[in-house]
Amino acid sequence: MSKHTLSICLENKAGALTRVAGLFSRRGFNIESLSVGPADEPTTSRMSIVVDVDERPLEQIIQQLDKLVNVISVQEQSV
């Protein structure tokens, strides 16, 4: 397994953080680091998540994150 950082742009709405964190919890993955802050626009937030997973499950997580209602975009980079 290797560490990956996911940068997620999402709508600044109640429950958005819970939905994203819940996805990792349901899949049994531990979030090593989580940071959330405002983005350029007041209606969006930027979330950075560090997680230690293999490539294949990571691809599935990214696809599932893209399907969440409040998620605008997801970018991944290896650490």
C-alpha cells in the first residue's frame, strides 16, 4: 500500500463532509489526514485527504466520490 492525497472540491453545504468521510468508513479505509477549508468561491470548499491504500481500491473510491451529490471534482496524487 502507498499513501495518496486526494484533493476534493465540493459544495459548501451541510453534510458534505459526512458523506465523503462515510464513504471511506463504509469501505473500511482509515483516513490518515483530513483538512477542509474555503475555496476561491464562497459556495465551495476544498478538502484534502491522505489515505494509505492500493491503486485498485483507490480508483474505485475516486469513482464513487465523483458520484456523490456535493462533490464537484476529485484529483489524486501519490505522496
